[in-house]
Amino acid sequence: MDSSPTFHTPRLLLTPLQAADIPAIQQLFPHWDVVRYLDSRVPWPYPPDGAERYVQDHVLPAMGQGKEWHWMIRLATDPEQCIGSISLYDQPGNHRGFWLSPPWQGQGYMQEACKAINQHWFETLARPVMQVPKAVGNDASRRVSEREGMRLINVGEGDFVSGRLGKQTWELRREDWLEQNAR
């Protein structure tokens, strides 16, 4: 697998997730406003070793196999400050996921992170389509998809940390992304 690159945006630094990030994840992640719309596989209440188990047992092996790419989102002005995470997955119907700690939500950080990650997906990895599932009530995530020019392609149901909810799948095709982001 090619190692995951580090990305620099105007306000962010996206660094490949590593074991040293476990304490930050354990501190920032287990908040209801972060997890409620995530897949039900996320344990809740979040265990004291939840981040360690997830990173050691899932993330690092998947990154090593080239099936997933995970980054920590950091402030460019304070690179030690993690504020969330963004990931790409080589899974049909589920290509990207992200979370952002509540103090940093609503400031456009995720839109900025997504732009860098989408460029990697479509240009470096040359993938033809990006599909992202989300809970119907996850309005902030939906707005990110809408601003990116994604189209709603499917509505169904899914199991989330907060229970069984409506589930939407949003899609962005490579040719549309390239056209929107022509340099």
C-alpha cells in the first residue's frame, strides 16, 4: 500500500492516523453529538479502551492492507490539537466517513477536509465514484454532501448508535468532481 499522504489546507493539517493518536481519539470521540449518527458497530457507551481497540484491531491493519485510509484532522495553527478524523474506505456504498469534535463544528472545517480527501480519492486513487451513507437526521453531514454537489441516490433504513433510522446514500461521480474542481 502507498502510505497515506499528509494534506495541508488553509486552516487544517490532515495527518495519517497512527497509534500515537489513540489518547486524542479517546478524549474527543465519545460524545453523543459525535457518535449518535454513526453506524451501530460503534459501542455505546464508549469503553475506556474503545479508541485503542479500534485503532489497533481495525484501523492500522486496514491501512496496512490498503483497504482504508484514515487521517486525524488538526488545526494548522496548532498541529498538536486534533479536532476530528476523516477516512476513506474501499467498501461498496461506503467510501468516506468523518467526525468532528463539538467545539469545532459549524466552522467549515469538515468541508475543507473533505475537499482535500476527495481530491485524493478522485485524482490519486482514480476512483470513479464516491458514495457516502448517512442517517437522515444528520443535517450537518447532509449539508456537506450537498455543498460538494453530491446527489441523493438511495433512501432506506439503517442501524445507528441512536437506533434504527432512515438512511440516505449520497453520490459524487469522478467526472462531476473534476469538472467542479478544474484548476
